[in-house]
Amino acid sequence: MDSEERGPLLYAYTPIPANPMTVALLLLVLVVTFGIGPIAGGLAGLWPLGGLCFIPLAIVLLAIAAFKPSPTLVFEQGIEVSLPLWRRILGSPRYIPWSDIRNVYPKSYEVAGSFLSPFASSAGTLVHTGIGIETKDGRTRLIRFTPGSIRAFRAETQGYQETMAMIRDRFARRHERMVTTAKNIPDAQVLAMEAEARRPLVRIEGVFAAFFLPPSIVIVLLVALESARIPLTSLAILLILVAAILPPAVSMARTLRQSERRNAILSELAKHQEHLRELATTLGDEARTDGSYP
């Protein structure tokens, strides 16, 4: 589609190349590969494991390159959503005309990998606000605006605020609705949904139990194997490790499910509030046109 059909460019948002979780993982791999690895292998062992030690680093770098997002571009006639490199290589469509969109609203999401930390995630500190786009064919897109530093973590980043302001201005100028299929949620249900969204994802007692159980499980199973005079084979060690990581794995899976449920509630509330905002703006414009108030 040429630039004339898209109309003038209203706003461009360039996301960071990699989210903070990925950067933290990269730093960890760098420290292990070039610091702890050579020390553990001896000062002469600058290539531990015959060079295989560099495979994790290569995997992380390839993942960063594959998931590097493209800019989000807001045009007068549509929007080009941000997509990772691998999806662009596969030819996934990026541009969506506004005429094909039925709902544009604030949508909650959690930073990628935050379910790995149920302690932080249960407090709701890693919830961010992006832009949800629902097309008329039933698809939903999410535009993320994750900040570039952990210190800047907050629900609404500057990129989100500027992009959403430009989209709202575009729809207001054309007297078009951003939300066309919002549910009519009674005030009592809104309060109940807000209370549900504020609840911790998981009980802190369960989190502590899940993450402190693995050492105890290993000790108990090793003692049991020794008492039963069962040899400690590779298969036995594998089964012990699987049993040990089961509690934290279950805790993280439960946290992820609860997080998705909370984000769905917050997004539904945001869609409802966006609908009310548009309605109030429309009524205000009509009142000024009719001369009801100065």
C-alpha cells in the first residue's frame, strides 16, 4: 500500500531492541561465559568445553535479533503495528486500515518473563498498558510500550501516552468511534472487577513453599534411595531433579494463568472506560454545538 492510501504519518514509536528481561539474561550469560567459565576451567582454559560454552551466548544473541521489533507507525488512514523480525521475514501483515478495526483501547499486559518471578508478579508491579486493536475479522493485536530501564517501569509509559493521544485525536477529528463493541458493565460489576484485579495472583505462603521445597525434596529422595539401597543412576538423578523443579514450575504456571486472567479483566475495564470517555466527549461536543453551555 502506497503512502497516499495510508495518508500522512501522524506519529512513530520506536521500541527498544530487547526488553530488560532479555538484557538481564544476556548479561548473565556473558558473565558465565567470559568470567566464571574460564576461572572454573583454569586460567589457561579460555575455551571451556572445546568452544561449546559459546553456544548459550549465540542462542541469546540470535533470539535478540529474531525478536527485534519494528516501529509502530500511526497514519491518518491506518496503523502499522510493531512485529518481531521473524514474523516480518515470514511476511506477516503489519499495516491495518482504520476501516478494518472495530475497537482500539488500552490493554494490559505483563512484561515477558515476569511469571518467572511470582514474588514481583503477584504484587502487580510488572503490569503495563499497551494498545489493543481488535479487527473486524476477530483478530486482536497488542502494541507494547515496555520502557527501556527497570527504573522507568510504570503502567503508562511516555510512548503509550503519546501514541494513544495521537490515535484519540485522529478519531475525534473525524467524529469516529474507537470502541464499537463495548459491553454495558453496571457500576457494581465494575467495582467487583476492580477488586478482583487488585487481588494478589498467588498467596505468598504458596510462593515460599514452592521455591523452598526443591532442596528438601532432593534430600528426602536421596535418603529414601539410600535406605532402599537403590543405586544412584543417571535416570534416578533425572527423576529427582524433575520432582524437585515440579513445585516452582506449578507455581509459575499458576501465576501466568492468574496474570492472564487479571490482564483480561483490566483490559475489559479499559475498553469500557474508553467507551464512556468517547460518549462523554460526544455529549460535550453536542452540548457546545447546541449552545447548552459556554
